[in-house]
Amino acid sequence: MKKIAQKIMTLLLVAALAASSVAYVPAQTASAYTVPSNMKWWARDKFGMFIHFGAYSYYGQGEWAMNEQKISKKKYQTEIAAKFNPTSFNATEIVKYAKQAGMKYIVITAKHHEGFSMWDTKVASFKDYTGTKTFSLQSYTKFGATGRDVLMELKKACDKAGLKFGLYYSIVDWNHSSQNIGGTLSSTMTSMDARAKYITDMKAQLKELVDLYDPAVMWFDGDWSYSAKKPTLENWWTKSDGVDLYRYMKSISPNILVNERVCRSFGLGDFECPERSIPDKSAVPKRPWETCQSMNDAWGYKKSLEKSYFSTGSIIRDLAMVASEGGNYLLNIGPKGNGQMTSGSKKILKGVGKWMKTNSVSIYGVSASPFKKDPSWGTYTRKNKTVYAHVYKWPKNGKLVMKRYKNKKIKKITILGKSKKLKYTIKKNKITVNVPKKAPNTKDTVIVVKYK
Ligand code: H79
């Protein structure tokens, strides 16, 4: 999977080449779309936490292990899911870390592809391979006897801290008796009748989730058909199912936000979802969008990758780059099977929080960059008449050359978090700012240009 950091390097390279050959590019936003009123909070908040937590967290080999390792339903259920015992799950701590990092909403997996329900589902068909026990955290593990509801704990902690709460739900279900692993969608239906029954039951589960947790976002996944054709056993999820699912969600929860993965590639849902990638400045979606990214190459806890986290700096730069293109950023953590946050994720969240403490005004509520192309040193965000220059690559000569916004007059230029005014000169559409020799923040220094 391609890392966003690599993508940014390519973008910077392209931008650098472009900057040397193209003279003046008229002010033009990288993305321009109207935000529907029910999405205003989401578009303003910009930054959320994704949590992948399920039976796979106990196994510690990533959320795709069952599929990748061809583990049978019986084995997965009895040897992995049944042993999942997240007694150390601490919703208050997770929310504290999210809030401190500057995140404004959380989306947690209610059911991933493994088909394990993280809540006390009463929908009868979500049973184990014997058809006798419900395949859920409450019914299938000894943790169930504690009477705890981790989704409710997180929901309550979010409410208390003023964060919005959302749920992830996988359409594909590797453990449901209607499906077997394999095929175009990674699961194949056993019959068309089973398909119809599964869809009805899936909706019943979604109704349970809405009734129990009233999520602000329902984040679907496992919809890979890209097909508007009639369903088949292998390509069993289609565009018309996506259209229907979206309508259904809005009918049971009018204000809920639903991602495009009710069946992606048809412009459905309220927002688009690039995964682990930032669109090119020239190909930014024309409607609200959110990039999801994890902190390493897995989403669910993967022990072997615990020493391979991305750098805090690359995550901060991704967040700013996404904001500069008018998008949201959903950053994932994969807690361990016992529920504990990993030390790697805590370190990154702390680092992002440290940066956000000074620099969050250059992220929340910003518009996309007013310029079509990025400079070689980083990117821009804007709020009304203030342009924020995010400098990733600090100029060695102490002179930062940036574009002038709409030929406006300048009120002052400062480094975000500092009061000292920086000296500058203007030549037509270029501003040259005298900056300190050393980068005040090696991850991303934000220069504030206030226009009159
Ligand atoms: O939940 C996380 C991942 O588990 C899930 N989405 C994030 C948020 C995910 N990411 N990538 N994938 C799942 C793998 C997708 C693989 C695919 Fe395919 C390749 C989909 C279509 C082609 C595998 C092969 C599944 C169907 C055929």
C-alpha cells in the first residue's frame, strides 16, 4: 500500500518542477464546493480518529488475517474471537488522547469484515458456525459476562468531551452463514435467497446501532463491486443496493452522515473516501471528502508492525495537505486485544497534539489553498483574509518566497504562535519573507499572512 508521505514527495516534486516553468497562476482554489448544512460541523472539524478494534485485535496480525491466512470460520471463532477479552479498554483515555491531538470526532468499528459484532446484537442470523451462539463480543466471549459495552463507553466519553461519535460497518461479512470467503467482493453469497435475507438482517443491525448509539457518522466499507449490473453470487452488492442503503440510513436517522462506500464510484453518500492517499491538487473531489490513514501499514493491531509507525511529522504534513485540498483527515489507531492503546499510537497522538496546540487555527474551519499549485516548500490553507503557509521544507537562505493572495495589501506576517512581525518585500505577485535561519518547527512551521 502506498504511503501518503511518498505521495506528498511526488506532489512536492511535481510542484517544484511546475513552479520553475510556470510564471503566475491566477488565484484559484484547489477545491470549491458548497457544504450542505447538515455537514457543516464535519467540514469545519477536519480531523477525526478512526479506531479498528475487533476480534482481530486479539490475534494481532491485522484485520485481514482471517482472509489472508485462510483461517476457517470454526477456527477463527473458537480460537480467536472467543478469546478476545478487552478488559483494559479505556474509553476515557482514548478520548483524552484524541481530544488532546485536536481530533473532533471518532469513528470505531462496530463490525469489520470478520463479522464479529462489537455490541449486543439481537439479530438472530449473526450466529457462530454451529448456529447456536450469537457471534458478538457480548455473547461469544467471557468479556460478555462483565456486562460492559465498549461502544457505549466510547460514545459516552465522546459526549462528555464534546467529540462526535461515529461507527464503521462492513457490508462484506466473512463469518455470516450467507457468505463464504473469496470472489470479487472477498465474500461470495451461497444463494440469492441468502443475499436477500442477509441484507434485511444487516439493516436490522444498523437500526440497532442507530437506536443504541445514535451515531453522527455511519462509515461503510466492504462494498467493492463497482457494479450497476444485476447482482450475482460473487458480485452480490450493487449500486442499487447502495442507493437503497443510503436512503434507509437517512430514513432511520435523518442527520446521520454516510460515506460513499454504500457502493463507491457512483457519487453516492455524503462524502468521498480516498484510502491512504491524498488526491492530486488537479483531481480533488468536487464534494466533501475524507482521507483515512493508519499509523502503520495495518488498521487492526498487528504486532509485527509495532516498530514501523510513520513519523509524527509525516502525519502532521498529511493533515495540512488534506486541509489545503478542502478535505478531512481520519487517522486510525489499532488498540491491542486487551484494549490498551499502543505506545506507538500514543506517541504520535501526543506529537500531533503538541503541533495542534499552536497551529490548529490553520486547520479548523479553513478553506482549501487559494492557489492551484503547491509551492516547493509545502502548502497553504486559508481562512477569510488570512493565508497560512505550511512550510515543510525550510529555506536555507532565510528567504521564503510565496504567492500573494488576490493582489491584496498585507496587514502583517508572523509565525503562528509568535507575535514578532516578519519583514517582507513584495514584487508583483510574489512575497519574499525574511524568516529565521532555523525552522521554528521542523515538522511544519506555519507562517501567517494577514491581508487587509
Ligand atoms: O478497514 C480498513 C481496511 O481493512 C479496509 N478499509 C480500511 C478502512 C480495506 N482496505 N483495503 N482493503 C480493505 C483491501 C481491499 C482489497 C480489494 Fe479486493 C482489492 C478490494 C477490491 C480489490 C480483495 C480482493 C477484496 C476483494 C477482492
